[in-house]
Amino acid sequence: MRARGTIFLLLPAVAVLVVFFVFPLLLAADESFRLYVPGRVGSTQGAPHTLQNYVDLFSAAYLRYFVQTFRIGLIASVVALITGYPIAYRIARLSDARSRRVWLIFLVTLFFLSILVRVYSIALAMGPAGFGREFGFLLDLGLNNGAYIELSIVVGLLHCLVPMAVLSLIAPLQNLNPNLVEAAQALGAPNWKAHVTITLPLSAGAAVSAFMLCFTFCISAFVIPLVLGKGRILFVSNLIYSRFGEVGDYPSGAAISIALLLLSLAVVYVLTRAASRRWAI
């Protein structure tokens, strides 16, 4: 009887999930196999099915977008994890509950700051009106150099990723028993070695989860590469928008969307399996 009641309570949520998540995905999948006629918006009624939309994705022009998106997203996620881990550990080990609460409020507040405000602030700071010229001279890069533009995108992503990584790591690190590290230090292990051999392995699962969270955010980012990329470096999400909003080629846009979804799931699955075998998480 209780099981039936639970199923009954889940029905509204399942219905919403099917209507607003599963059905649109199935519709996009069907559209991705339709033949597109140039000059129209979307496929025609009863358009024949074709694999050409997916075959086109193997061309160099499309592959460049995918490689660019995943490469920059991977770099930004790794940097965010390396930066956010010690911050999260420091917050988790604060003995003063009030100070820890202030840090949490500050990190949560960052999520309420408009991403447009963040992105244009970074664009202004890293441009000629800010410290862009000096920073570019220090790195021996011009402001319109591809490497400098990629660096700007990574900085823009980190503005969102670091708080995300810190917030996802605080609770797991706080649940670690500090006596384990203290015992290792009492037995003569240096401070760094105690953390490397005890804290890091015990928090590997949380670190992998934080990395996956950051990585999925990166590969689906839209505004950050659109503004900071200056039209030279764009992500797959920007290409999808161009196909749907500017060209009207819905079949191609749907094919890119489905390919991005499947490729993202595959990458996350492979990384998770590799991490679980390495750290037994």
C-alpha cells in the first residue's frame, strides 16, 4: 500500500519530466534525421530521413568546435578544481562557525550575480581599457591573439566554476575525520605528505564529482564564449544557436545538440569509470 502511494506521488514529477524533458529530446532526435532544404526554416512537413546531418559533423569545420569546447572546458575545470580544493578545505576546517557562515554566504551570493555582469566585467578588465595591454605584454601575447582570447574565456569560466567547486567540496571535506591527518603527523609524516596520502584519497570521490559538475557547465556554456571569444573562438553551444536562430537549419542544429549530449555523457562516463578504478569510489 505504501509503495502504491509513493508511486502515486511520483506521477506528477514523472509526467513533467516526460513532457518537458524526454519529449523535447525525442523531438530533437527525430528532427536531426530530417532532410533540410535551404531557404526554409526547419525541415518540411514529412521530410525524408537522412544521416547526412550526422555525417557532416565529421568534417574538420565541425570537429574544430567540439575539440575546442572540450579542450578549453577541461583546462578550466582542472584549474577550478585545483583552485577551489584548498579554499574549500580551509573553509571546512574553520573552527569559528560564524566565519564559515560568512564564507558560505559570500559564495552563494556569487551565484545571484548576473553572468552578463561577470562576463562584461572580465571583458573590460582584460581589454585595452583594463590591464589587458600590460597582461598581454607580460605573456608576450596580443589582445587579439588566439591564445589570449582562450585565456580570457578560461578566466570567465573560472569566475563561475571556482564558487561551484568550493561549494560542492566543503561538505565532504568537513565530514573527513581530522584525527587521521593528526595521527599521521604524530607518526612523523610531513604536513604535505599527510594530506596527500590521507585527505586527497578520502576526498577523491567529492573531487571527481566537483570536476564533473564544472566540466558539464563548461561544455554547455553559451554567454561566456560568445562575449569573450570575440567571434574567433566559439563553443558548440554557440554553433547550435547559430543553426537554430540565424540559419534556421533545425535538422543540423538538432544533430549537433544530440551529438554534444551523447559525447558529453560518454566523456563523463569514461572519466568516472577511470576515477572509480583508480580510487575505488
